[in-house]
Amino acid sequence: MDTSKTITLTIDGQEVTVPEGTTLLEAARQLGSDVPVICYHEATTSNGLCRICVVDVNGGRVLQPACVAACQAGAAVSTRNGRVERSRRTILEMLNSAVDLSAAPEIGALMTDYQADPQRFPEAAARDHELMDDNPFYVRDYSQCVLCWRCVQVCGSDAQYTFALTLDGRGYDTHVSTAFSIPMTESPCVFCGQCIGVCPTGALKPKIEWGLEKGLSHDEIRQMTRQKRRRKHMDE
Ligand code: SF4
Ligand code: FES
């Protein structure tokens, strides 16, 4: 970003001057405008995947994703109007039709805010995945995954440089996985927990938290993990 040059634009009726290259999201936040995000996270590279952050720029034909679109001089931006609301509502309804959002309170709050209809797409096929419990530290439930990519990014070149996670499959079958779907304990994963920290849903959960939610005691959870480890050694 060239901070020596600045540009001036209007967001929700307020004039703002920002360094060239500033994204619409950054400028809007500077003014206190609330633009919702799902795939965006301060710790990861913006990838413009989910489109929940779309805003109206000059009434243009296409709404622009605020997390990746740069501010343009003289632009008049609306972060929330009828078009923007309709678009966000539809995105939320589509997400809800395919993903279990029961452990994603922030997305749930957006559903309420944008009056999204949870029954809008009753025929849609939910992304069903079995709970993956293949290591002593955390469980993965990709039925709750919105494919925001944040876990893959922090595991890779945005933070940890471990590259244990990747995307597998195509189209509707796209899902997060280890390379060749090997168990996490056989992958390069160092169990740093950064993926859990950036996950916006309940798809990734520390094992203790998951067990306690199931009503298990700390001892039962430890016992379960030990038995699992013992069984694995016997299999080897
Ligand atoms: S597991 Fe979580 S962080 Fe990773 S892609 Fe899915 S929702 Fe995003
Ligand atoms: S938050 Fe901008 S595209 Fe997802």
C-alpha cells in the first residue's frame, strides 16, 4: 500500500480520506460502519470467498466485496441498503441450507439481523460429514464448516508454515482435509491450535470443550483419549 498518496471518498454519507490501497472494509471500520465478515480475519490474507461483506459502490451493477475491493477516489459507498441486505440475506440462507450453523453464534446473529429465512431452501442437500476424532487434542466436524479457508491459511503461509491442511474435492464436495486424507497424527500438524482460534464456527473444537459439552467429565475425556491411543498402538 502506498501510504504517501491518499484518496477521498464517501461512505454512508460521511467523507473519509485514506491511504491509496485501503480496502473498503478498512475505511468503513474507520468510520464505525458495521460491515459483517465471515471468511475475512485480521490474521489471514483476504480471499473474498464468502461475499457477506458486499457493499454498494456508486449504485454499480455488481456489489463489491469490501474485504478485498480497494477504495476509489470520489466513490459513494453504501454499506447497507436494500440491495446489500438482500444479497447478504440470500448468502446466509444458502449457507444455512448446507451447513450446520448451530455452533456459530455470530452467523446466527447475522441471520436474525438480516431476517434470513432458515427454511428458504428446504430441498437443499446438507453437507454431512462424520465427526473426525483422530488425535488427542481436537475434533473436526466438517458438517459445521463454512469453507472460509481461514484454518488452511493460518496452517500455511499466513502464520504457521505447517501446511497440514488443504482443500480436497471439487464443487459441492469441496472440504478441508489433510493431504491424502491421512489422520492428523500422521500429518505435519504440530497441534498449535491456530486453526481452532480462527474458525468462525464450531467445526474445530478442543477435545476437552467438545467432551464437556457432551456432559463428560475431565477424567472420562482423558480416559477416552488414552484408550484410543492404546488401541492405535495395538493396531500398529
Ligand atoms: S474448519 Fe472452520 S476455519 Fe476451517 S474452513 Fe471450515 S469454517 Fe473455516
Ligand atoms: S468477508 Fe469479504 S468475502 Fe468474505
